[in-house]
Amino acid sequence: MGESLLVFVQIVWLVISCVFLTVSIFWKNLGRFLFVILFLWASYLNITTVLKDPEDYLIYSNYAWLRFYRDFINGYFADHTLPTVMVIAIYQLLIAIFLTGKGQWARIGGIMAIVFLILLAPLGIGSGFPSSLILALAVFLLIRKPMTNNLKQELLNRFQ
């Protein structure tokens, strides 16, 4: 990916993450819904990409800030890309599912999302930094308040 395209993608993700943050502050249920869609999309994208072009993931070592990340990507990850990305995709799917729940299930999904997004940050511009940290903050703001209904019920109550 060319440097100008990478910067463009980073700007797009920065705008998207700021939108998610704003929505999460003012409209909790819409914020939850957006994160469910985001993690479903990410899971789907990872599954389809790893099945089609698993070597696409190795480029991220060029952008990683931490040597541990670069070594992991160029070592174990390079040798086991398919199963590793499939585990990541399943984790993303679980986040989406848990975020649709209520109470502790939604909170667990939020914590899972925060951990995932923070762990993306050391990939630097390859992860759209600082977008993943802004998104983690948005999830934190969502889960700090009680979620007494599942997302479907919240949305139905809102639009009835």
C-alpha cells in the first residue's frame, strides 16, 4: 500500500472513530449497534481475506512500533496465518454477539472490544492509529452505564 493511500485510510479511520465516539457519548444504543456492525464486518473481512490472500497480513510488520509485534508477525504469524486470523475473526464475532446482549454479557463484550482495540495500537499506522484508542474510549463510555436490555429490545423500544 502506497504511503499516500495509507495516510488517506488513516484519516478516514480517524473520522470514523470520532463519529463512533460522538455517537457513543450521546446515543448509547446507536453506539452499541455501530460497534456490533463494525466487529461483524471486521470478522467477515478477516475470514474472507485470510482465505483469499493470507500474505496480505504480513505487511503489518512494516508498521508495527514494537519489535515483539514485528517478530511475531514475521515468525509465528507468518507460519500460521490462517489459524491465527481465524481465531481473531472468531474473537471479533464474539464481541459483536456479546455486545448485543444485556447486563454482564454486554459488558464482557465491551471489555473484549477494549482489549482488542488497545492491542491493535502498536501496529501504528497499519491499524489506523490513533483510531483504535479512540474506539476503545468510545466502548468504555458505552459499557460504564448499565445495559438492562439486549440491543434488539433497546432499538425496538426506541422506534416503537
